[in-house]
Amino acid sequence: LPFGQLLRADMKLYDRYITIQTYTQTRNESGEVVRSWTMFCHVYARRDKGFGQETVIAGREIGRDSYTYYCRYYPGITRGMRLVDDDNYDIIDVVETIRGVELKIECINELV
């Protein structure tokens, strides 16, 4: 298939509507720092399951799930942001797989 047709076929796989959030700090009326997540953008994406891992630290079992999301290119999405789908996921890497067209977003979810 020509590149354009192949690209349109792949876009149909973007079956999840996700939110990307950025970490912000503001001050309340008494001058204290208030930390929160604010919406950066909404995009359609597809999700591939990565790996699952369990570790015991100080007698506590900690699980970690890894996911890879693919979405249309959206400028400004970076490591350190948060992806919200069926849960909250920390973005650990963002790669532009097709320049100006598609992003690959690697993220993890730690379960305590």
C-alpha cells in the first residue's frame, strides 16, 4: 500500500480517547504550594501491553505494568507527564516514530 493509505489504515486502530496531564504547582491564599495535575491535551490512541513485574521491597509487594501507546503527533508531550486511560500512567519516554505524524508513548503504572 502507498504510505498515505497505510497511514489512514493505522489511524483506525486509535480506539482509545486518552488524556495527557502535566504536573503544576500553584500557591493558595496562604502562600502554600499546591501540587496538582492539569489537562494538557486529549488524543485518540492505541495501546499495546508491555510487561508486568512484581517486586517485594521492605516486605511490601509492588507491581509494575508497562504499556506503549501510539497516537497522532501532538507537540509538547514529554517524559514526566501523566497519561490517563483506564488508570493513571507515568510517561517515561516519548518517541516520534513518524516525524510530525505519530508518537510512541512508553508509560508505567505502579501498583502498591
